[in-house]
Amino acid sequence: MKQTGNYAYLAISSCIGIAVSSFSFHWGLLVLAGCFLLWISLGMKRTALAWAALTVGIGFAVYTTMTERTNTSQFTEYNTEFSGEITQQIIRDGNKISFQINTREEPLLVEYYMKTEKELQSFSSLQIGDRCNFTGMLKEPLPPTNPHAFDYKQFLYHQQIHWTLTLIEAPSHCMKPSSPSILTTLKLWRVKGMQLIHDKVEQPISGFMISLIFGERAYMDEEILEAYQLLGLVHLLAISGLHVGVITAAVFFIGIRLGATRGFMNGTLLLFLPMYVIIAGAAPSVMRAAIMTGVVLLYLMVKKSFLSIDSIGVACMSILLISPYYLFHIGFQLSFIVSLCLLLSAKRLNSIRHKGYQLLYVSVVAQLASLPIILYHFFQISIWSPLLNLIFIPFYSLFVLPLSFFIFFCLLLLPDFVPMVLPLLKYPLLLMNGLAGEIASFPFGSLVFGKPPPFLIAGYILSVVFLFYKVETTTIKRSWKAISFLLICFVFHWNIGLFQWEGKVVVLDIGQGDAIYIRLPHNRGTYLIDTGGVFRFEVEAWEKRKSEFDGGKRILVPFLKAEGIRELDKLFLTHGDYDHIGNAPTLLKEVKVKDIYVPIGFGRDGGEMEREVMAEASNRKINVMEVNGTSGWEAGDASFQFLHPSKVYEDKNDGSIVIYAEFGGLSWLFTGDIEEAGERDLLRNYPQLKADVLKAAHHGSGTSSLAPFLDRVEPDNVLISAGRNNRFGHPHAEVLERFEGAGSIIYRTDEQGAIVYIFTHRGGTFSTQLP
């Protein structure tokens, strides 16, 4: 294989081999088709390379299968005593301590919830490399309990972690290593370096320095990080080829100035790069950049020519040999796809003389290359990203990155000099962060497309490849066919809801609360009944988490964006309890809403949260209507009617909005949190009330769904939205007995995750996220 570029073909084959052995049936067919086309295209011109690519693909498929077979746990939930070595940094977030250990059998993710501040002393002396005894309960990570949600269980599985160990007491009998390994020593250096910056440099500057030097974003301010993610600038905070290039060039230059030979420095850098990968967090982008740089250095040492595309192929296969699961890492996908496309665009890039146009071209290429991955994982794209990169890339590469390293070395060698240098970084960075935050707040900065189906992902990939091919072989003006193909994908994706003949009801697993999403066929209506929310209890200062769980940001908004929802037609807030409206402010900031429906008296006699919701709605000029008496509407084949309330109730629960609906071949009754008084009034006003599907009131509380009510409604299916292990004991055992006595099929979010009903005008099917 003398021709250059061969390693890139072999790398593609290795990815295909892993994918074939891992993907589901419909994805597998797509991957096999790609494998067949690659083999045919190579076979026409390079028979030896075609067979080599096929062999590599089969080899990686076998390797992945073997890895899968050995990736099993040796423990059961009955194991409680463990001995292991701490392998990751001990992280404290409020009253929670978390870290990772390696036992003799397998790694475990450890967590401990402190009851008093004094317990922190038990963990203050622990560090990476310590071997301790641990006592606790094993808990299997849950798969995603909502559609489109991040699969944390799979994320841990790819790290060969199968259990979370919740300690019942602090670790005991801890021993320091007598002679720490090189790996442990490097990890300790990394932790000490991050802690030094965190202690000596104020936020948010310290967060940026730690991210750029050590590849750790946990110290970043959440609002700033969210703004960078929304604008498509978060790649600036990841250690990549730019960082590795700057560091290796600096080390090389210093060595040469000190009198070392080029050959000696090349060999020194080859030894230095693996150490830097560990210190920088060993993310896929860091490994890729280090391996590519290492390949270049090796070629220089043996004085042979090479292509950069060969180095990226070697880097890809090397990382996948470490673990084939890296293929499914978002960072791996983005790093290699963008790097490969930039290398393939080098000829066109070099023909552009103006530096500003060059930077714009690089930004556009990176945006197009990452487009299918970004849409699949994040469901939206930023229209500002290409333009903002023109400003932020030079700012970070020429200013922030070098100055961050300079300040860090000053902290190590000349700490008294730091206060004089720090303002040089602080004020420009604060200015640029303010600019990013301001632009991120624009309501039209991001385009929400929703999660593309497999056929549309294939369309995006083909259109982007076709566009790159045309631009490289002809001119941009003559690439109108490829541009049109890509625009067709965009337009179809943007309006995909109009072509969906099936409707959907999703009772989200949002903890102890309600959030019910309804989408009618062909987007004739998109509705949300309640938003869920977690009530915040007062805690002491030491217990406060850096990032409190926000169901609106973590569950509700991502789900709606994955569904392609840019605007909800109607939002129903059944009553003012926090577990029904707590996420409403977050929702209104992220998703447009046409109309909000609230019960009588909402926002006037209610609590602070009701007033906050009304204020947010007013700021966004959303029409808010009180439900008073009977009214309704129709949309396509579906009909909806308000049944309740017709007066103000002393108890908010009894004053909940109740909606009766008919769609998907079934009748539905959504009851909020009504209790005995509400149920009694509902039956008095509607003596013939029947429903095929009942959303159980008040999460299955014993004060709701009473026998007279169930005897009249006679539901075939009951939907219960309740949090796992909630402190109220919902749903109550006597209520479940009533439902069973009525012959109803019971669906529960606390046991089965989200409840989904897919329907047409003829009928539909219930399913749950968890089996």
C-alpha cells in the first residue's frame, strides 16, 4: 500500500466494522450498505486496498463482539463489601461526594451523601491511588426513562461500569500507595494543578483556565457554558489540535533555544505527548491530536513524507483499539469528522488568500461537517456560529490560550506576579463572555429542527458529502445542485411534523409531578398539560449543590426540542402547586407558547411561583386565559372540552383544570390533582361521564380516585405520574386496589418511565419507556 491516504480508508472500515456489530437492524442495514459501497469503490481502482479495508472492518467487528461479551458484571445487588483503589478525582458538590474506584473485579461509581458537615473530614485526606474498604448498596443505573433522553446507563456501560455504589459510611482502612504508578502520579498532578487555579484565580476566569489547560469543564460557570453551547462555540473550550500544537511548539522551541538537537526534541516530545494526554483528561479530541502529532514526529525522525490524512487514520484506529466504544462518543465523532473534512478541504482553503475569508471558510466547513451529529444529539443549530467563530477563534487561540498557560506557570513559579498579569486576561474575557451571553439571549439565534429520523440523517450525510465533493472539484457557484440537495433536507426536516400522520401522547417521567405532551397528527395541535417541578427545601450553605436538578432544563425542554417543538399551541397549568408549574418559567424562556390556560384565581391568591409564571407570561406577551365554566375546541378529528372548575375552591387541588378529550379512538380524562370535593362536583355536573383513559388525579393519592368516581367513569386504562421512592408514598396501595378492582390497566411513570400512546384517527397503542 504505497499510495497515501490508505490509512483513512482503513479507519473508515474500522468504524464500519464496529458499527455493524453494535447497531440495531435498520441502522445496521445503512452501515452495511456504506461498507459495500466503500469496498466496491476501492475494488474498482485498488484491489489490494479493498481487501485490506474489508479485512480491517471484519477484524474490528470481531474485536467489538469480543469486547461486548466480556463487558459484564461480576457483582450482584447483594454485594455490600468492597475493596478498591480510587482512580478518579474526588468531587464534592454540596452534601454529595462522588468518585470512581477500581475493584479487583470491575470499576464502580461511588457516591456518598453527607448528613453533617463534619463528615467532610473523612474525605479530605483521600486522593487518587488510595486503596480503601467500602460498604454500601449497589444500584444499577437506569436506562433513559423518557424518549430522546441521554442514556446514562449506556454511557457508563461504555466505560465498563455496571453499578453505582451508594456508601452507608465513609471509606475505612485506607492505605496510601508506597510507590505510585506513573499514571497515578500524572492524575495527581492534574488534580493539584486544577485545585491551584481554582484556589488562586477568581471565577469565571479560573473555570476557563482549567477547561483550556486540563480539559475539565466542571469548574465552568453553568450560565456561561450554556451560552457557549447554544452559540456553537463550546468547541473552543475543548482541548484539541490547536492546544497540542501550541504546547508542542513551545516545548520544541524552548528545547532548541537551550541547545538540544531537533532529533532529541522530537524524541522528547514523543515521550511527552502521552503524559500530556493524561494531564489533559484523555478526551478523544486530545488523544486524536496527540496521536496525529506523534505520527508527524515519527515521520520526521525517519525522514519520510506523509499526508495528514494518513495521521488522522492512524489516530482513529489507535483510539478504537483502546476501546471500540469511543466510536459512540460525541467528542470522538465531532473531532474526527471535522478534522477529516478540514484536511480534505485544504486545497480549496489554501486557494483563499484573505485570512478573514479563510477563517470563515474553516468555520463553515466545520459547521457543515458536524451538522448531522449536532442535529442528532442536540436537535438544533446556531445561526450565529460561523460568524461568531470569526471573532472567538482568534481571540482564544492567539490571546486566551497562551495567556492562560502563562498565568498558570506564573502560579507555579512566580505567584506574586499573578495579580499584575491576571487583569490582562480577566477583563477581555469578561467582555467576550458578556457578548456571548447577550447574543445567546436573542430569541432567533437557534433553529430547532428536532431529532432527525435515520433516513434524514442519511440524507444530511449524503448532501454534505456531495457538497464537499462539488466545492473541491468545481467552484462554489457551480455547486448549486449540492446546495439545493442540502436545502431540501433542511426544509423537509423543518416541516417534518406536517408529514407525520401519527399523533402522540407522552406522560413524561418528570419525577413527583405532571407533564403531559399531546401532538395531533399532521401538527394540527401541540399541547402541554402542566410542566412538572421540584420544590426546593431550605438547606444549609454547605449542603447547596453547584447545580440543582432542574427538570425543565434537563427533561422537559430537551424533550420538546427533540420533538421539533418551536411553539406550543396551548399550555394548561391545572393548578398552582410547584410539582405542576415549577418548570413553567424555564419552559417559557426556551419555547414559545401561544396561549396559557389557568384555573380561576391563578396568580392572584396563589403563591410566589404563580406570580412568577404570570410575570413571565406578561413579559413575553402570552395570552393567559382563565378556565371558567364549559368551553372547548376541535382540531382535525380531535375534540377537547373543559369540565372543571366553575368556581374558586379553597383547596387548590380541587380547583384543578379538568379536560375531557376524544382522539386516537379513545376518550380521555385529564384530572390534575382534584380530590374528593372536585370529583363529587364533577360527577354532579356530568352524571354520564365516561372515559377510556383516566389520568389518575394527585399522582395516585388516597384522597383521589375514590370508588364512586371510578364506578361512574369506568376507565380501561389509568395513567399515574409519580416520582420514584417519593416521600408521599404515591401511588397509595388502596388506590391501586381500586383501579385493579375496576379492571383498569395501570401505567406508572415511577416504575415504567414515560407512558407513550401513538395513534391515528382509527386508534393507537400504549407503550412505556421501560419494560
